[in-house]
Amino acid sequence: MPGTAEGVDVPSASDVLRRCRELVRPALVDAVGRLHPWTGEMAAYALGWSDTTGTPEPGGSEGKGVRQALALLGAEAVGADAARAVPGAVAVELVHTFSLLHDDVMDADALRRRRPAVWKAYGTGPAVLAGDALLARAVTGLAETPSDHAAAAVRRLCDALNDLVAGQAEDLRFEHRPWHGPGAVGPEQYRSMAEGKTGALLGCALALGAVLGGAPEPTVAALDRAGRHLGLAFQAVDDILGIWGDPATTGKPVHADLHRRKKTHPVLAALAGGSRAARELGTLLASSRPADGAAAERVAALVEEAGGRAATRGEARRHLDAARDTLRATALTRTAARELDVLFAGLADRVR
Amino acid sequence: MPGTAEGVDVPSASDVLRRCRELVRPALVDAVGRLHPWTGEMAAYALGWSDTTGTPEPGGSEGKGVRQALALLGAEAVGADAARAVPGAVAVELVHTFSLLHDDVMDADALRRRRPAVWKAYGTGPAVLAGDALLARAVTGLAETPSDHAAAAVRRLCDALNDLVAGQAEDLRFEHRPWHGPGAVGPEQYRSMAEGKTGALLGCALALGAVLGGAPEPTVAALDRAGRHLGLAFQAVDDILGIWGDPATTGKPVHADLHRRKKTHPVLAALAGGSRAARELGTLLASSRPADGAAAERVAALVEEAGGRAATRGEARRHLDAARDTLRATALTRTAARELDVLFAGLADRVR
């Protein structure tokens, strides 16, 4: 639904996402078509285009395509045609899909967008292979882009990939750290993990659009920074949904992150307070009993009471503000900057 | 042990491999050091540098480093200093390690170089992650190489990666194909799989050395072709060792590939013959009983009797000859060409 700001029509976040998906779709279909037919089938399933028999499932479980949209808007924001960013959009979308496939294996997440995860539907080995194929195809497509900026774009994508994998490594290592005391996960370590795991690829998407659009390095760096802040806001929102999200909306079980005893921002923030609730929470988490329904319910209530939910909402708001401020401080074309602002707000709006 | 050919001292294959490993080692250590410490520890274990506690295990279970050697010799063969190919050598060695980590997950191979595979030692998720980290680091290092040829090198590596993953996909799909009849795996399909799975990276290693050494495209293409033939010879040898190899040498259980009912060259070649042994073999394989020790023994004997072992030895010899012929038909510097020839022969010598 279009709104108006300063007298100019501004499309809604979902309008922006739809327009970008339509622009990128043919190139994305082409990229998946270049895979081995079997990995291509798994990729099409992961992208929500088809079911496990390869039968098209139009509009079924497709992702929003945030990363591809950021890539196109990154190019438009620096005055280039969105078409120049399409190879970057395809690359980040494929890398995102790769990371979902492999992360679901590592986290033993059985559900993804309300359907069985690829490893559940096809097996662990095939899911690993399909992820590898997507990653290889992502870098290849970008490296083959007929543009003077292709090599710089590949370096950007590689940097994001390393950050993404390091962030996932940090996140997995958090499981082995104590809930409190000397070895506990501090706020800075949490932020660094989330920036790698979620921020790096969002920043890269925007930056790739700007690189392929021929923007100077300071503009590229600013867009990367804005995307990383967006990622931190996005992750904070995701952490809130991982505890209090409605399963009908999130497609995940209630209290999913608590059952998995994940060290997410709300829990860590709650533990950092010195309240009675924080202490009870600490004791409860330190006990090695598996978190059944009632225990998870109690943990969620204590996290909220100890201020964890509010702190994470604050974290999301701060990073969303920082992301928008970064955009405003950068010389960008007016229309794309507005669309980015709408998109940013829309992505962090899920809990505001 | 040095030998002489045409009156010139020629080092042995293991001399060549050792010299190349020493040249590449500092850059390889640096690359692994750039990984997240946890993935770095798994990478060091996979490379045979340390045990699962991170304690150095010098000379323990290190690979021969065939791919890194091919990269350096590829540069020397086109008249460039080996140092120029070091980033390519690091890249192919990291990609090889990535593929071992992920393939062992996909194939449920518990042993690698006489030690538990990474997924056995660290868990499946961590092994997948470490593979991802190695792959990302491989492409990054090459993309960041300060050379006019870096972008071309990245494209070469990407092409090999896609072939490698497609080859692994083909190999996994073979499991679901019948042993004989209309849907059976034909010799051309087997060759295409093996060329992707094994040949692509060996060809890429040689080609990368030549690319980074500034060689013209026809020379690069010829070296790539030679490496692919070498890969097919290597795979044929590997298939023979997978059935008849001495566990003390291969580090794998006796008849390993038969227990896993893998569709390898000796078995497929044996089935293709029309002899009585071939028919009995077909009946035995078509029965869905698990292959116990006695059954595997009988299968191995029938494969041999039906000519599968000889056919595969012939396949290895043909591709080794084609690889050497390709080298000889290419204008290369004399010393490097000789060392390549020695190395090629050494690699396929394991069953000659």
C-alpha cells in the first residue's frame, strides 16, 4: 500500500520487495538452472519454488528476498540502473540460501518456513552438497559478471562469507560457554557474532549494489555499515520472535530458542541485570535439566521480568536508528533512499 | 632419491612434493590462521598438523600435497617463479581439504588418513562449518592476490568448484541407480563423474599456476586438460585400492568400496562384460543383502575374474599416457616438465 512522505508517493516495504524479486527472478532461475539437476531440485525447494517432488509450488514458501532487494536498491541509491546489480542480488540470495541449508544442519533445525528443512526432506549429506553447490554458483556468477567492478564485488562477497562463517562458528561455540560468571558471553561478543552471522551479508548486499553501480569506496563502506546495523536490528527482532513469536507467524515452535538453550540477546541481557528475576533465571538456566514446556514458560517470564525483552527491543531500535542515520548521512538518490528507509523500518517493524 | 634421465638429474616424486610443500607452507599456515580459532583448529586437524586437542603432530597425517605441487609446477612450467603460484597452491589445497571434510560427511566415511574423519572427531555440524570456512578462505585468498591475473584465477577456481560439486552429486546419485539394465551407469557417465570429482581440481591446480604465471590461454587449457587426465588416472587407481588395497597402506578397511556398494570403475567394467563371472556378479549385487565379509570377498573375486581390475588398470594407464602426452605436446620449460612427468608417474604408480 503506497503512502506519502513529503508529498512524494513512497511504496510499501512489500511493494519494494516484490518489484525487486521480479527484477532478479530470471537471473536467479538461470543460476539455479546451471546447477546439477539434483542440487538444483534441492535449491528450488529451499527457495520455496517447488515441493520435494520438484513440482512447482508458486508463491508457497518463498522468502521475502530482502538481500536481493538491498542489492538492487544499493545500485539505485548511487544513481545506477538496478539491472547492474542483478548479479550481486543473485549472489547474495544464493549465499543466503546456502547458509540456511548448512545452518539448519548445524543447529538441527527441522523446520524452515513452515516446511521440513532441506536436510529433513533430502538427508544431511544432500543438504550439505546443495549448500556447497549454491555457494560455488554464487561466487561463480559474480566472478563472471562482465563488469569492471566484478573483481571488487567478488572480494566484497568473500569478506562477507568469511564473516558469516565466523559468526556461525561463534554462535555454535556460545553453546559451550557458561550462562554467567567469568566465561559468560558478554554483550560485545554477542554483537560481534550477530554482526557476522546476520549483518555481514545484509551489508554486503547493499555494498555489492553500490560497487556494481560504480560508487566510490566511502559510499560503498557507508552502505555496508548501514546494512550491518540493519542486520543487528534484524537479529534482535529475530531473538525476540525466537522466544515470544507466534508459531503461526514464525513457523517455529513456541519458545523455540529456549528449548534449544540458545544464548540469545534477551536471555543474556536479562542475566546481566542484578534483579531477583535475573538471579532466579540464572539458577534455572544453570541446572542441566532439559527445558520442558513449563520450564521454558517460566524462563520466558523471567527473561521478560528481568528486562531482557525490553533491552532487546531497545537494541533493535538503536541499530535501526543507526542504520537509517547512516543512510541519511550518505549522498544517495532520493527515491532509492526513501525505499531503503521504508524497507529498513518494515524489517524491524515486526516487534515495534 | 634422484634419478637421471637424458643425463639430467631428476628428483623423485617425493622430492618434488616435499620441495613444494615447504614453499607453500608459510602461506598455508597464514591462511589457516585467518580462520575463526575453532574452525582453524579443525582445519589444522584435517590438514594433519595437529590432533583433536590442537596439539601439534608434526608429520603425522599430512597429505602429500599433490595439488599445491601441481600449482607451483604449473607456474614453473610456463617460465614463472613458483612464488607467483603460491596463492593458487593455497587455494587448491584449501578447496581439497574442504571437499574431504564434506565428502566424508556425505559418504559417512569415518576414517581419513588412518584417523577419525573431522565429523567423527568434532561432530557433523562443526565439520560442515569448517569445510565452509576453508572454502570461503580459499576463494578469498585468491581474490585478494595482488596480481593482474587474480580475477582470471578466481574464475578458474570457481569453474573447478562447480565441476567438483557436480561430480560429487553424480557420485551420490549413482547409489540410486541399478547395477545393470536401462538405468545403469555407463562408462561415459562414470568418466564424467570422476573428471568432476577428481580431475577438475587437479587440472585447476596446474592451470592456476600457469594463469598466475602469466601464460597464454592455450597453454593454460592444455595444463588443465593434462591435470584432468591425471585425475582420471588417479581415480582409477583409487578405485582399485578401494577394493584390493592393503588396509595398512590405504588406511581404510579391506573391500571398503564393496561394503559401501559403491559404483566404481572395476565393478562397472566387470558388469559390462558378458562372461559367466559378470552374470554371477550382477546377480550377487542385485540382491539387496548387506555385503558381509565373505560376500565382499566373493564380489572382489568375481570383479577380478570378469576383468574389472584389468580394465581399470588399463583406464589408469590410458589417462596417465594422455596426461603425459598432453604435457609433451605443450611448450613448457624443461625442468618443470620433467618434474611433472615424474610426479604424474608417481601418482599413478601405486598399482602399476
